Amino acid sequence: MPLSTRTIAIIAAGLLSLGAVGLAIGDSDDDDHEKHEKGGGWLKSRPDVDPVMNAAYGEECGSCHLAYQPGLLPALDWARIMGPDALADHYGDDASLSDALRGEIASYLVANSADQGTSSRSRAFSFVGDATADAALPRITRTRYFVNKHDEVPTRLVTGNPEVGSFSQCNSCHRGADKGIYNEDQVSIPGHGRWDD
């Protein structure tokens, strides 16, 4: 049975589409992460968690460390972190804020927390009572999800690495962390290179 012109056109379009997808995937599998950050490749990573959208939080907290996205901890943990006494001894530093600013930032973090998030990664961080419950202050690095995702990364590559120093330095290896991108295929550990578990 001969193929119609329409059928041949559909098959040709399908093959061209598959070729384009192959090129896009092949180009995005480049080890050069700067290329991705500058927009190279066809496939671009989208945020795994909603990016920080509160200027006060980004400026105040981001002046000392990565302004962690609210979707990385549940509301109860953010409320504990943002308590006035907790900020006076914020992981060993005094991060005290005026009541008004503390209230604004706390409200933002709680309203956009992991248990309020819509992304699957945020929802994975939403389990209250993870390993953070026994800590003086909750830590993203002690959540069950974080521990599970990082359990195969040798500590020598992180805590023993002067270019990283701690698992809390997300942006050292996750080059898009400040934008909420934690795609494990784009992890590059300083002094080691691309991580593939």
C-alpha cells in the first residue's frame, strides 16, 4: 500500500523533531556549566523550588549567606528560625532584626514554605519532624530529604574541601542554587568537577 503525501510529511516532521530533541539533549550534556548559565544549549533548567521573591529577605539574609528558598523547609521550622531569640543566636551569629523587618521576612518564609510549595522538591522538604526536630535550630542539611539526596557524596569533597567547606554552601556545587535550581545533573564540585552518583 503506497504512502500518501500527508503520511510522508507527518513521518518527516516526526523525524526532524526527534533529531532536534537529540541535538538539544546532546548540547545540554556539556560539562561546561558556564555555558548553561549564559543560556547555551536548548534545554534550560527550571527552578526546582520557587526562587526568592522577597527583596527584604534576599537583602538581609542574602548579605551573609545564600538566601535559601522558603521551599527548603516547612513553615514550623522557618517560624523557629525567625524567632527573636533564635535570630540573636542565629547559628552562632547575631542576626537580630527590627520587629517589623523580622515579621515581614518570617511571614514571607512561612507563607512560601515547603508545606505550601507546589514543586515536588519543595513538597519533599515539607516533612515536619525530620532530623531537624532535635537540633537547637532547624537545618536544611539535616532534613531527611537532604540527607537522602547527599548520602553518596563523600564528605572529603565537601567538608574537607576548602572551596566548599560545608553541605550548607549549596551554591558552591549547585551553580543555579540562587535561582532555585538544584538539578543534580548540573552539580559541579569545586576541585572535583561534575558529580555523578
